[in-house]
Amino acid sequence: MIYIDIIILTLLAVTAVTVARIRDLWAAVMFTGIYSFLGASWMLLLDAPDVAFTEAAVGAGISTVLLLVTLALTSKTEKTSTSVPFVPLLVVIGTGAALIYGTLDMPHFGDPSAPVHTHPNPGFVERSQPDMHGLPNVVTAVLASYRGYDTLGETAVIFTAGIGVLLILRREKKSANTDDSTTEGTA
């Protein structure tokens, strides 16, 4: 089982480097979909089916479709940049340093004096198995039942955002067709 994890993590790294290096935008979109699918596979191996499902649906599914629609409205190849790439590099380095600095005061993994161990909710994990009728994954049980309305709300927000994007794309296409017909009639 450890070999499968290593293979998937290696494929994730290779795919990430490929996405960063490739200049054909259609191939880059396809590789981002592959990356999301590999990430979902890895999360499934880590016994997080809810996270894997979300990654597969949003990362490999919806995001890939939206990127392909965007690509249909633009050019197929990346334009060469005339600016110096040092500013984005400095932003990435600064953000990474801030994130690493933010983790320095975190307790070590398994530390018995960590806040999660000193202020536990003793019945929460134990009650999840009987309450959910034997669901093997506590996270899935929490998302499906304890936080069911919250999950439904998040799904409604994502659905509404997708509908909004489709309406914007439809309006843009209609206005482009209207502009074409007016210019043809005046010529």
C-alpha cells in the first residue's frame, strides 16, 4: 500500500512540474484535470472519501470544464511575458515564509499537551458510530449528518456560482453575436 502512495505522490509532482513548464494551454488544462484526479485518488487512499469526492467533482470536473470554456474564448498558446518574473517570485517567497512562520508555534504532532488533547469533546467521536449506523469514516459521518445543513448550504453556493458563470458566458456570447450582426448590416 505504501508503494501506491509513493507512486501517486510522484505522479502528482511530475504533473505539477509539467503544468508549470508546458506552453500549450489546452494540454495545461488537461494536466490540471489529471492532477486533480490524482489528488482525489491519493485522498481516497488516505480514507477520506468525502474530500476525494469533492476534489474529483470540483477539481477534475467543474474546474476543467470552466477552464476549457475559458480557453475556447481565448487563444490556444501562452503569450510570452515581457515583464521581469522577479516580483511574482518575491511574492511567492514572502507568502511561503509567512506560512512557515505561522506554523512555528504549532504543537508537535501527537503532543499530549496540545489544545485538542486538553479540551476534548469526549463523546463526539464515540457517538458518531452509533448515530450514523456504522459509517466507517467519522469525517463522512460529520459532514453527512451533524453538518448536513451546512454541507447543503455549501453545495447551494457552489451551484449558484456555477449558474452565474454560465449566465455571464451566455450574455457575453449573445453580445458578441449582436455586435457581429450590426456590423454586417451597416457595411
